[in-house]
Amino acid sequence: MTDLFCLPFAGAGSTIFRPLASALGERVRVRPVALPGRGSRFGEPPEFTLAGVAAEVAEQVDGPYALYGHSMGARLAYELCHLLPRLGVRPPAGLAVGAAGPPDVTDPLVERYRSDPDAVLEGLREIGGMDDGVLDHPELAELLLPILHADLAWLRDQPRTARPALDLPLLVVLGQRDRSAGPWRGAGWSRMTTGSMRLRLVDDDHFFVHRPGGGLAGALMEFLAPHATAPVPDLPLVRVDPAGLCEVYGDLAVTVEPLDPAGVQPAADLTRFAASEAAELRAMAEPDRTWHAARLLSARRAARTVAGQGTPDFSGQAGEPTWRARGPGYEDVAVWHIPVSDTVVAVARHGSGPLALDIRRRENSRV
């Protein structure tokens, strides 16, 4: 049995994972991590440190385990994946995150907290995480506010600089009706690992952890099952020349290109994209805009290789595991993305025909 250590969203305690434990049953042992100031640790100051949380988890690791973090907990779980091996703890078998964008992009609620800490409750209500009754009862808000301030202050103070990519499987679960970490944010997580990444969408809002039967429990079971495979076609091993050349390996066309380190700007650069794709990119924050632009361009090149005509449109599919090309001649073209560290890889198939592989590299990176 695999242990699943679970980290909560801001302001929450370990009890939020009871529905998940019930949904997973005896197949996975859910081990919620109790943060100070809430639940069984209610009498303690709510401030916490990453080192303190890591020490608590390290004491409990006694076999194979994985981590799941929801919203704020996603950042905690990600940091634990880096820290626990340095403490002599075996690495986790995988990292699962829910309702969160990648660590190098600031959360909208944290931005709200940074500009106006007193508006944090209103900000939570706007994303569907605060019952109006709490704001109507000052005594409830008084209990919750110190915990929220401690959690959001911790998130605010986390660096946004890139860390080395993890080398483990990654599962990203996002709510289709999430107003703060919607489906398009899933693309950025592929920068965080050199292993496989799965993206699952659930028909819910930001707090789908309360209703794990809607898709979260199933996604976790699939992710933690032995011999699970990523939702991409089988590919032969490909050796990529980092000099930016194009080579063909059997049915695969492989290209390597450096990305513009200045990123994609919401002006002239967006003329390279279809109008609907450009509008989607304008709505994104950096570095998500740069990363998603690379996914769009690599998907287009791979699709053209197998279809050989026109320009396909891939807008509106940022959070989908399989992209469907739109446009004349592209009716039967599907594209998958494979995360390879800081490289974008697109795999296109035209019906049951050959595969085309397109790779876009960042400058000074290695494949």
C-alpha cells in the first residue's frame, strides 16, 4: 500500500482530506499533514516553516509514498519533493497537485493579499472558497484570519526563481470552473519535472477536494497504480541533436529550436498566432504565456509535418491532455505534449498514420 501525504489549502486543516480517504478506501493510505494553528494543533501559533513540515513528514515515512497538495498545499508538496531527499528521506514515488498553477507563477489570491491583506476573506469568496456566513459572523472570521494570514504570508515569501526540474511522475488536477487556477494553468507544471506529467480536469470549482468522487480520487488511483502509463502514444527512443538541426528517425521528424528568452509579448509577437490563440495568450501571465506559446508553435509544426497543408488552430485546449487540430485538412490530426524538463515536445498523429515530433528548447538548456 502506498502512503499519500496530503497538504491542505490556505486556511484549512487536515480534516479536509477525510472525504478523499473515504473515497480511496484501503487501496491508498491517506496521511494528512497537520499544520499548526488548526485541528489537533489549534492552540499553536499558525505560522509554519518548510523545514518544520518536512521534519514532520520525514518522521512518518516508512515505505513507498507520494505527495498530494491542494492549492497552497501544492506549493508545499513541491518544495517537500526537493527538500526531503536532502534530509536523507527516500524520494517520493510521485507528486500530485490540485487547484494550483506552477510554482514560478504567482497565485491570484497571493497577489490580492500582497496588495491588500485586509481583503483576503473577500478574495476567498470571489473564488468560491468562502461562505457568505463567515463574513456575516465576525467571531468566525476572527478565528480564521490568523491562519489565512500565516499561510498567505508563507506563499508570498516563496521565491519565484526556477529550481532544477524534479525527476518523478507528476499529476495535475484542475477544476474546469476554477476562477483562480483554471485549466490553462496546467501547462506550466510541465516545466517542473523531467518525468511524465498527466493533466486531469474535473467538472468542479477550486475546492473539488471536498468532492473527490467527482474525479480527484479516480485520478489519484490511476496515478498511483503500478505500471501506469502516460496518455501519449508509445515512441521509439530518439537521440536529439542540440545544435538546432532537423533529423528524421523512422516515422519521426525531430526539430530542436531555442525559445526567445525575452518571452512572448502581447503585441507584435502575437501576430504569429491565430486570433483566438492570441487572445488566449494575452490573458496569461508570464511565464505561462511564453510556455504556452511554445506549445502552440510546436503543435503547429508537428501537425503540419503529418498533414502538410494550411495552418491549424489549437486555441481553447490549454488544459486538455489531447489537442485536436482545427482547420481544412486537419480534421483527423491529434497532438500530445510530453514534458522534457525545460523543453516543449509535441507529438502529432494524422489518423493512424506516422508520428511527427517537434521539440523547442530554451537557450542554454540540455535535452
